[in-house]
Amino acid sequence: MVTRVTATAFATASLVMALGVTLPATGGASSSPALDNPLGLASSGAHVWVANTAGNSVSEFNASNGSLTRTVSLAADDLNSPIALGVNRSNVWIANKAGNSLTELNATSGSLERVVEGASYGFSDPIGLAFSGPYLWVVSQGNTLTEISAINGVLIRVVKGTSDHFDNPVSVAIRGNSVWVANEAGNSLSEVNAANGALLRVVSSSADGIVAPIGLAFSGPNLWVSDASGDGLSEINAATGSLVRTVSSPRDKFAAPWNLIVQGPHLWVVNANGDSVTELNSISGTLVKVLSGHTYGFDNPIALAVVGPTIWIANGAGNSITVVSSSTGAFLRYLP
């Protein structure tokens, strides 16, 4: 039985991303039966899930050979501009940006488990999510941070207000008892106490050179931040909020660095406007390599995920996925 957790819905807020990034429109026909403006990726063991933002669907691929397992298309009120997703236990959670809701699918069958929506949840253009054990945190561009139970969708709290300095929050990352939020329009990070939602600190551009932060990824005790408008990265000491370093050398080929992931000593960054992927050493910030060129088929790379010994990269404008080796960066396959 499908559970619908609902209340009066919020109106959709407008998208605010003044970064000069050529993001594909969230509408129109697809050039692929499986992928349509893929902007979100998540891995669940042997399978990879992709959010098709323009197609209002989610596709599941076999991680070992890239074959399509299924594409899940639901009613408009169940999947509406899905843009971010994550896997927890045996289920897949999806943020529906235009729908101001979350959708939960069974990761084994792809069947609908529940839809979480309504004014009480504070969803207003939900765009990023992260798990902390049995809890799910969701950021909305309407300047809210929502915590729910990832077991049953029950609301725990909504964090909002000027005191938290949310300003077009676009991503969220969790380490221990701290929830970090990237405020793209505010050129800042907000750190919130996971236990009670209280603000712990704000790390701002004036002190730390953060410009339009988009992606967040932890490496040991530090937090890496992609500065999309600044064409660089910032590394922040998560314990103190102090700046460790900035990385913005021309050799790194940053061009609207968007999302990023850390895999041991590897730090991978997609360049949305550069049709490239930059690999850095996650400890020192030094350049390892830049992946670019016709072979990789990058076309507005937006999202990426570690899948076993590989990295999967979603090409938002290309309606495709590029798979590379996580150890060498070598091209492995292209999923059109």
C-alpha cells in the first residue's frame, strides 16, 4: 500500500542560480528512452539510480554492465521534476523540485512506497538531501532545512528564519552532530546542530573566499566546497569553520565547478561549463588529472557518484551517463 503523508502544499518558488551555468531546461522531449535531463545520481550496491528532471522519472541501471533495469514514471503528483536522490536501507528517496515533495521508492522493485508533501514540511523547491542514520535532511531553495524520519516520513522539524542565514540553500552534508548547508546566493555555509536544529555558525565569503557554494563533501575532518561562481574550491576545517585552503589554479580547469565527491585520497569535481571533470588529491588539494575531450562525451556534467571501482557522471544537457575508472580516470562506458 502506498502511503501519502500530506498537508496543504506550498507554491513553487523560482529557481535562483545566477552562476552563468548553462543548465538544461526542465521540460521538453527526451532524446533518450531512459535519460531525460539527468541531474541526480545515487548508488545502491549493484544498481545506480538516476533522477530525470525533465522526464519526471527515475531510471535504474545495473552497476556492473550499465544495462537499464527499469525507468519508473509515476503520476505527476508523485514525481515532479525529480532533481536529487539518495538510497537508505532498501529504499530510494527523491526530492521533487517542482512538486514540493519527496517520493520514496522500493529499491528492489521500483514500486512507490510513499509521497511526503504539505505545508508543514516546509518544502519549497527541495533540491538537496542527505541521510544521517534513520533521519533524512532536505534543503529547499525557499530557505528551509527539513528533517524527517527516513523510516516512515514523519516530520521531525523545519529549520527556517533569518537567524540561520539561509539564502538559496542548494546542498546539505552531515558529519556527526553537524548539518552543513551551502547557501548559493548568500556566499556562505550554515552549520546547524542535528540534535535541535540550532545554528552553530555561519562561514561567510568575507572571511573564507566562498563564492556561490554548490557542492559539499567531507574529507576526514575537513569540508570541501565547490565555489561555482569563483571557479575554484574551498577547504574548511569543520571543527572550527576556519579556511584551510582555496584551490583555483588555471591548471585545474575549473569552469563552474558543481558537485563533488571524495573517495579516499581522490576528490572528483564536475565542471558544468567546462565539459570536464577534475581530480584532486583530497588531502593536499593538488591536481591529479583533468578528464576532458570527445572520448568522455561530457555535456554539462552536473552530478556524480562513486559506484564500486567506478565513477558515474550525469551529463545534464547530453541526456547521458559517462562511466570512468575511479583509480585511473580511464573511460569505461557511455550510456546514451
